[in-house]
Amino acid sequence: MYDAPLFSFGGGPVMRHLVTGGSGFVGSTIVRLLRERGEAVRVLDLWRSDELAEGVEFVQGDVTDAAAVAAAMEGVDYVHHTAALVPLAKAGTRYRDVNVGGTRIVLAAAEAAKVRFLAHMSSSAVFGSPEIMPITNDTPRRPVEIYGQSKKDAEDIVLAAMARGVKAAVIRPRTIIGLGRLGIFQILFEWIRDGANPFIIGRGGQLFQFVHADDLCMASIQSCLLERPGAYNVGTDRFGTLRDDLTALCAHAGTGARVRSLPVGPSIALLTALDKLGLSPLSPWHYKTYHKPFWFDSEPAFEALEYRPRYSNIETMVEAYDWFVREYRESAVRGDASSHKSPVKQGALALLKKLS
């Protein structure tokens, strides 16, 4: 069905990669990095991003559609499974349909097609809110909300397949930022740009780790190209406290914005109520965890996958903020874009901005 010619910049054999959710924020980053390496790429997604490079095959389809997934899997060597519903989607029972059911379908199709390797993009939400840092593969996975539970259940499907000999990897990212990242970071960047004071829950003295999209996506790419199974916890290796890193971003912006603290208990109670009333874009994963320390020991991942992250927390945030100020126009965003590529309606947070 798919007979686009393979190409090579280096003269050697080129592998074909399937990226599910390849029009989304993480998926499109994997596509871009693969193309820069001269790899052949096919995307399976509900919508075609305008950013997809020339030569990338596009298959319109849903990961919950077994026939569409099987067709997209034809002739594929490696699979990067990134298609998922994220916390901002507030998708209820659909989390299980897409994140769990979709993963089961993609994995089954990959096994049937005898692909060489599958990299599954998971989430740090599978760990919930652990008390002991750093988080490692020995840390119990105890999700605290419905999205994290769906990602843990999806992981379990992949881990079970690995136990029976399927060559695959689980990639767990810390909070992802990069060029074009919107979602909740649109709110943060907009407030700082306008000179409004960003609020944090609690004092913000906890270590808090981010990861640049490029550094994260290299883990997916390297796990496939090296065909190295494992569970990889991926964050930057240079980060500080949430307050210090956000203060550095405010200083870079130079708009007069300053980080302010809110009391933990009342803030979580208020955000929970606003969430249930549909008046806030923040999900339980956001307001139940961002006031606590959360960081991975990512050295095992970097050693196994033979690369190092390029960006620190501050460098990641500064680059994304500068892009937002320079390039972002809400009117130019497609209505069918993924959650992390879409603007967020602030709801009651708009009032909080005025009071900041």
C-alpha cells in the first residue's frame, strides 16, 4: 500500500519509522529529528500538521482503529508510539479508550508486522506523587489521578510484551517544553510577557525538573536505532528549584513579573472546585503535584542510550518563552491541533491574573 522510496543522506540503508500522533507536539519533534538524520518517516494521526516536512508519508487514522493501524504498520522497521490524550484534554473514560486501548492495538499490530523495535512514550504521571527523590525504576508507580492511571495501564501492556521477548522501550518524560509548546505554558508565558506575577503553590523551594522536547525525543530515536529495550526516565541533568528557575525566566523577560506563592491547602481546594465546575484548564495532575519535588535520576537513560541532553531547565524555558513572544499568534493556531499545540482558555485564572 505504501511504496514511497526510501532515501539516505549517508549512503547506507535507511529504516522506515512510524510515528503515531506524529502531528502532535512530541510526535512532530520526533519526525523532525528523524528527517534531519535522513530517516524515512510515516505519520499516523487524526490530522495532518502543516509543519510536516516534504517527503513524510501521512496516514489519517485513529490508534483505536485496528485496521488503520495495521495498514500504517506495513513495511515499518521502528515504531514511536506517542499518540495519547494528555491531562489538558480532561477526557474522562476516553483516556482508557485511547491511552490503553490504543497502545494495545499499536503493540499488537507491531508484533504482527514483525517490526524491529517499538518505543512507547509514557508519562511521569505513572509515579503519582512519590515522597523519595530521585525517581528511579525502583520507585513504585502509584498514579494519583485518571490520566496517570491510564498511562500506567498502557505501560503495563508494553512491559508485559517486553517480558515475553518483544523488543520495546518505555520512555517516561518529565514536564516537556520546547519551541511551539502551548497548553499550560501558554498561560505562564502570557502572564510573564504581560508583566503579571506568576503564582506557584507553596514556597517553590522543591527541586523540579523539565525536559526539552528535542532531548526527550532523542531517547525515543536512540532506543529504536540501538534497539535497546528498557524503561527510561528522561529529564534534563541541569535544574534547580521551581522558584529559582521561574525567577530566572522572569528576569530574562524583563517585564517586571515576579514569582509569588499561594498557600498549599486552600489553593488545591480552590483549584479542585474550579476543575470540577469546568472553570479552570488545570487538571488534577497539575495541581496535585506541582508543589512537590519531582525529578528523575536520568543518568541510566543517558548512559544506555548513548547521548546527553543539550538543554537545562532555564535554557529550555527561555527558548520557549522567546519563541512565544516572537512567534505566537492565537489566530494562526489550527482548531484541530493537539492539546500541547493549542491555546488554553484560562477561565477563572484570568481573574487571578488581574489580581496578581
